[in-house]
Amino acid sequence: MIDTSQYEKLFESELKNYLDTLNNLIIQIEKFPDNKEFMNEVFRIFHTIKGMAGSMGYNHLVDVSHSLENLLNDVRTGKIKVDKPIIDQIFSGIDKIDAFLSGKEGSKEEDVIEFSIYIREDEVFPAVRAFTIVQKIKSLGDVISTKPSIEELANGKWDGVLKVKFKGNQENINNLKKEYGEIRDIVFSEESQQKVSTQYMQKSKEIRVDITKLDNLQNLVGELVISKENIISLARSSGNELLADAVSTHSRYIQEIQDEVMEMRMVPVSLIFNRFPRYVRELANNLGKEVDFILEGMESEIDRSLLDSISDPVLHLLRNAVGHAIESPEERIKQGKPEKGKIILRAKRQKDSVHIEVVDDGKGIDKEKVLNRAVSMGWIDEKEIGKMTEGDILKYIFTPGFSTAEEITELSGRGVGLDVVKAIIRSIGGNIDVKTEKGKGTTFKLKIPLTMAVIRAFLVKTGDNLFAVPIVYIEETIDIKKTLIKKIHQREVYILRKEVIPVIWLSQALNMQRGNNKEKFPALLLSLEGKKLALVVDEFRGSIDIVVKMLSPLIGEINAFSGVTILENGKPVLIIDVPNIV
């Protein structure tokens, strides 16, 4: 008998990729039941899985795949029509394959088992994580009940522990412990829940490399880039033409290495986002809502490490959109809207950043309720209300403590946990904006740098010092005439295209001496969480790619700066932490 153990890892890797692809194709079939191309692709994948399983001797997996083939063949030949029960049946089969892959199919007699699940303390969205785990458990047997209930989890309720009553094999639960960590008294491991999918149709020769190794390689390349500039400067000053030519060739190779390492780290956002359609579908079904979920621009690329960081914030925004923004079918009909709500997850590459949007056509954010709630919590003096812009009001949905269960009701649910979303996006050098219209919908836009290792920045001079401002925050550069700067309520503002823009002087923000000997000053028009501001400096020096270095902890906490970079002349330049100074 042939020993197939040496092919186990390859089989598991291929099967995981097929399952991720199937989840998305089934969603497409539900949307477009007459699309023969989608149906044929799914049929071919199940046929391939059956062949792979047969070669490995997994007869149970062969039986499951064969039954799904028969079901799909009946659909293809017109014997049965695609409807929700058929889609649920296919998903159930996919879950059985997934469970088999994890070694969870057992032969022991089924019992009613009760157990508790604890999510690790640093998990930013424990209810979302618990909801995902429950969906996994449902593939192993019958979930009789959960506390909090599935509906409560979908609405963000979390009491610190999830109690599950389950009918199935104890072996299934034991295997679940092996995958996620001990269920009782020990927290789950977040990493084991993450799946990385690839398009099965685009097979290529590849190897998997730990991201930490790529991080180390990127850091070494960064050091090479810095030392390269110093060597170039020394070669030029030496007057030795042969040395200068050799250094020039050497520098070109270093640049090519840098470009290759950057390319190695770039992956399409689809690797993470392809997991969301089924999540949205199941959440909507549990809440009795109809949602048309659309993915756009999934080929856009971003640094692999940043992709992991944005997964939870995007998941949370989608949960909010389904759970709170999209109305029930009955309510939408009363408002003259289509019965089915629409949510779009869109990614778009913009030179030095990726823009990710979560768009819905739901209730929108009630700005009056936001304002009233902020006043009732003592954050706003009623005398200041008349001076506030829409951006001033909406910033409160990102405030810690604003999103309790009671406040979810008052704000139609929008803003739940947005303080955590904002903190995560800021921590990776990103920016979040929100636009909303009551009754029409809401758009959250995340502006993410392509990478944290090398970013695009704009050099500015204030006094005798140079500073770098990340371009991810910059809308445009402008010139401000000193005579046109006005004061409104003791605050300096500038009127730009009929819009009142608050003015911030970089020199004042950094406690430096402010120059007053000019009639016109250059300024950066910044966009931050729905607000625009003009950051006034003394001089522009242009945009460059910079290697980001973290500041030493020995320096202490300096909120005005997020790091430091080294210029080609070997001089250090501090990187402005825009959110903190504005």
C-alpha cells in the first residue's frame, strides 16, 4: 500500500484553498443562479476534491464530495432550482469537508455536551470572534443553544464568556480544543482561526515564508538603503571616478533588492476579504435581513502585515452595517427602498496608499442624536453647538465610551466600537473618514499606507528644522495669505473654496517660535476623520520615500512624532504624528 503521509500537508493546503474559493463562488451562485460558469467551476472543484480525497484514501470525504456533485448536477440539468435551502445544503456540505479536514469527524455516539468558551483578553471584538467560532461549531453537530444567543452576539453583546450547549461527539470538541486551544479556562488562539486563501485557478510555483522573516529582511534592506546614501556621499567627495562608478552600480542593485522585497510583501486584499461574503450572508440570515454584498477592487495590493491588521476593523464595520445600518425588509419597503439592502466593500490603490470603503444604503447616522448624546455626556457645552460643523459632530462616534448598548439604540447602532477601529487604523499609520446622510446610508473610508516599512512622505521646514509628514493624511498643498487668516470664536481659520478650514501652525504645535515675517505661508491641507485642517509651515521640500524607524523607548513618550527617518546626507528627520498634533 502506498504511504500517502508525505502528501498530507500539500493535500491540506490545497483543500483549504478550494474551500475558501467555494465559499465565495456559492455566494455568487446565490446572487446569479443562472450563471453557468459559476456552477461549472463549483462542480469541477468538488470533482477535484473527490479525486484528491480518493487518492489519499479518505472515503468519507469522497462520499460527501460525490453527493454534492450529484446535487449540483441536478441543478445544472434543470431538475431543481437554486434557492436558499439548496445553498444552505451546499454550505453544509462545505462545512463537513472543513470539519473533516480538521479531523473533527468521529464515529462515537452523540451526546449533549455543555462547555464554555473564553476569548482572550486583548481581542478587540470578542463578540465578533465568538460569533465566528459558533459558526465553526455548527459544522460539527447541532448547537442547541448559546449564551449570549447568536442574535445577541451578532448585535455585539459579550459577557466575557460564551456558554454552548452542543449535541455531537466529544471527539469533535476535543479536536476543536486542539485547533483553537483549550476551551475551558484557557483563551483561544486568534492565529489559528485565520485562513489565507488563493485563487485556485491561478496556480504558481511558490513557497510560504513566515512574515517575521520578511520583516527582518525588510529591516536589513532599510539599513542598506541608509548606508548606501552615506557611501555615495563619501564616493563623490573622494574624487575617485572608478569608485564613484562602482558605488553607482552597487546602489542600483540595492534599489532593485529593495523593490523586490517590497513586491514580495505585497498581497491582494482578497486574501482576507474573500472570507467576508459568507459571514455577511449568515449574519443577515440570523437577523432576518436581506443584503446584497458586493466586493470591488479585490486585486488591490497591500503589505501582508498590514492586511492582517485591517481584517478586524473591516469585519467590525461590516457587522455594524448589517446589524444596525441596514433596515429590516418591512422597514425598507415602508421607506420606499428596495427590500434588499446593499453593502459594498471596495478597495482601490491610490499611488502610495490603499483606500478601503465600507458603503451601505441603510439608515445613515442621525447627527442630531449624536450631538444630543455628546451634550448629555458632558462632552460639549451647549453654547458651542452653533459653532460646530458636521465633521465636529461626527468625530464623537469615534470617542471611547460612546458605544454602549444603550447608546447603540440612540445612534441606530452606528459607532459601536469605532474608537477601537480608529485606534487600530491609526496604529498602522492610516486614517479613517466617514460620510453619512440620514435615511440614505453611510460610507466609512479607510486610507491605509501600502507598507509601514517604507512610506511616502512630504518634507517641510519650520524654523531651522526639517520634518516629514506622511502623505496618507495630505489632500493637497496650498498657499495661505496671512491677511486672509481670520479668527472665529478665538480660533484661526481660512476660507478655502467657501469652506471654513481651521488653521494650525506647525511651529506652535511643536512649541517652536512662530515666524511672522511673511505675507504668504505654504500649508498642507490635511484630512482626518472627516475634518479638514490647514497645517502651516515655513517651506516645502517635496515628497520622498522614507524608511521608517521607531523612536527609542529611552526618549520617553513624545506624542508629536511617530518615528524618525534618515536622509541621504545621513541626517535624521522626525516624522510628524498628524493625529496627535491636530
